[in-house]
Amino acid sequence: MPFERSSASLCKVLRRLSTPEKIQRFLDDLPYNKEESGETCRSPRLALAYKTAHCFEGALLAAAALRVNGSPSLILDLESVRDDDHVIAIYRSNGYWGAIAKSNYAGLRFRSPVYRSLRELALSYFEHYYNVKGEKTLRAYSRPVNLRRFDHIDWMTSAEPLWVIPDYLCEISHTPIYESTRRMYMDERLFKAGLVGRAK
């Protein structure tokens, strides 16, 4: 498929995702990219072409849909210990923050726009953010990153891997939300609930 045609197809799909709820439903229906961590870093166009996305690719796809429909293409990095970071697309409605996300864990996805600050939004993920041992691992969050700063690499449509974006997220400052060395573990029922629908 010629590049121009595939780019037009991307915008056509994204325009249909006209609300955060529609974007989230689309991400939920998109199969989870089970490539080993670090194997793929695809643009929204390629994620649609491959019909799969992991957390980071889902956040970019959500941010692209927000942008096409008139909102800023904002993402935010949730930083963890002994676990993978989680990247979410964020948006504002009536002055409140919400989030859209792709995750293999049920509790790390959508957030309605009811949070007065980014700290409140980040904290809403704390109880649901855990590793395979059941340890709660969320520790910090980044400032919002507007993806228009990466327009020069055509982040929405590029055929090349977009490693420059996660590299940038690792470099910027993060605000701690929990600094104790004490480890906290999940309630077993909540642990199991978070795995519902998980791609193995």
C-alpha cells in the first residue's frame, strides 16, 4: 500500500474514534502485542497495519486519535521498580484529567476524567500496578509529553521504530509518589482480578 494511501486510512480510522471512550474500546478490542519487551516500537499506522499493540504502542495510537479529533497528543510515563514502566495517553475534560491505555492488566487501562491533578491520576493506578510476584511497583510519574515535539520523525505514520520517544521518557524528570524501601503486596483476589482477559 502506498504511503499516502495508508496515512489517509490511518486518519479515517482515527476520526471515527471521536471520544476517549471510543478510543479505549478500540484499544481493548485490539489484540495485545505479545512480542518480547523491547522487540517492537511501532507508530500508530503500523500498529493498525499489524492489528496489534502493546502498552507503549497503544498510548501512541490513543494520542494520535486524540490529536486527529482536536485534542493535544499527550502521553505520560508511569515509572516502576522491578517491573515495566507503563505509558498512558492523557486528556482533559472540564478541567479534569483522564487517561486511555492499553495494558495486559485489567486495572491499568481507562480512567474517567475526574482527577483534579496528574498526581491524583497517577495515584489511581497504584493499587492495580503490580509485578508477577504480586508486589505493588508504581513509584513515580513523568510530566506530560506532547508528541508534537516528535512531528519531525513523523511519529504517527513512520515505518521506522520510534525508540527515540521511550528514550526521551526515560531521560525526563519524574515526580516520586512512593519512596519507601518497604515492599507492599497485593490482595490475592485483586491480583487475580487484574489478570482477567490477559493475553498469555
